[in-house]
Amino acid sequence: MCDQEHFENDRLEFERLGRVTRKQFGILLGAGVAMMLPKVANALEVTDSDVNVTTPDGTADCYFVHPASGTAAGVLIWPDIFGLRPAFRQMGKRLAQSGYSVLVVNPFYRTKKAPTADAGAATSIEQLRPLAQTLSERTQMIDAKAFIAWLDEQSSVAKNRKMGTQGYCMGGPMAFRTAAAVPGRIGAVASFHGGGLVTDQPNSPHLEAAKSKAQFLIAIAANDDARSPNDKDVLKETFAKANLPAEIEVYAGAAHGWCPPDSRVYNEPQAERAWSRLLELYGKALA
């Protein structure tokens, strides 16, 4: 679950200093002004566009970006509760510049087109909770199949290479379930400060993901680990029993939500380390 306290503290501090009003702060984050991701060395030229993906439940508005020439392994990105916004467009573009065909989705398309968070990452979690509650295992499995099928129809996606999927916060379980929904197509799964990866239910995301043939990268925020200290051990045991390669690490000093660059708790050194591990995973599993 996203930790609203971090975002509120940031907003209050900016207001105290007289730099911005609450509304201005939200507009700045929503517009992506706070984003300053490091540049990609030897970045490929890319082509990007807003696209519509048809699913059994409607039409999903998404962002698609890929190398301008040739084919590349497909990657499906599930954003956090703040949804498809400039920060995730930039993250998707950065991944494409590293050599991947990337689809960043609006998971709330059934209810609202992006942007779904009025003030970007400064939006109240309570305002967004009803949107999150419209999603379920059923919607996630349906969408995963539709999004992967759409990627496979694109000329820029290599058909002879496995695909990857990555999720942030609530997107972590969605990435796990993507591996379960399309086990023969997904070669790599990454979760960054994913919430709800481990539950006591028989359909827990970690149990479903263990049925796949993918390799995993699970980056856990330090404060998430403090709240649920047993999750990492359950994940390690589950994937070891399934004989699936899994890198599972608690990132010291990183708070929940540390990866997106518009987050109050964005931690560039740790986010860059997590990004480098992602590229390492994709380099091995999607080659």
C-alpha cells in the first residue's frame, strides 16, 4: 500500500517554506516537473505514442515506446496507485532507450482515462482508493493477457524473445499475476516496493507467480520490510521450491515508493541500483 504520510509531509514542508500552495504542489508533481532521471548512456533513438488497447472489458489508454528501428523484447509496466502519468512515461522511455519495446498501462481504464490522479503523486490515497478497489485478480488476469497479446502484435516486438513485466506498489502483484496469466511468454518479472505480494489466500500473487517459468527481481522498501518482516523469507522459500531464480533484497534506507522520480521519497542512489538490477535481469532473461 502507498504511504500517504510521506507525500503529505513533503507538501506541508513546501507550504511552510512558502514555496507553493497545496494546489501548486500537486500541479508540479502531476506535470512531472520534479522528474530528473539520469540519462541513458548510448541511448537508442526511440519512437513513442499514446495507444488504445482493446480488452474484453473495454479500451485501455496506454503509452507505447520502442527503439526507432529493429525489434526488441517487449516489456509491460504496471504503475503504482497514482497511475499512468509523466513519471511513468519517462521511466518507460528510459527503458526503451536501453533497448526494449515498452507498454505502460492505465490500470484504471474501466473507470477513468489517464491522468487518474488529479495531483499526480501528491494526490490523497483516500481519493484513489475507490479506483484501486475496482481491480481484482480477475481484472488483472484479463488485462495481462490482453496487454501481452497486444504487444505481440507490434512489429517492434521480437517474437523470438521472452517478455518482461514490472510493477510498482500495487503494480507488483499485477506483474506477478502477469507471469501466471501468460506463463509461456513471460521470462522476467520485477516488483519494486510491491504491496500485497504475499497473502494467506490460496490465490496469493506469490503462489500464482511460482507457477510460471520466469526469473524474478523483488526490491523491497526498508519500511515495508519492517511492517512485514516475514514476507521476504516466504518469497525466498516459495521461489526456491519452484526452482525459479529470484533476487530478493531489502533496500536499506529506501522508503515505500522510492523508485518513481515524482515520489516524495524518491531515493536516486537506491532507485538507480534497483534500475541497474532490472537491466541485469532483462539482459539475462530476455536475451
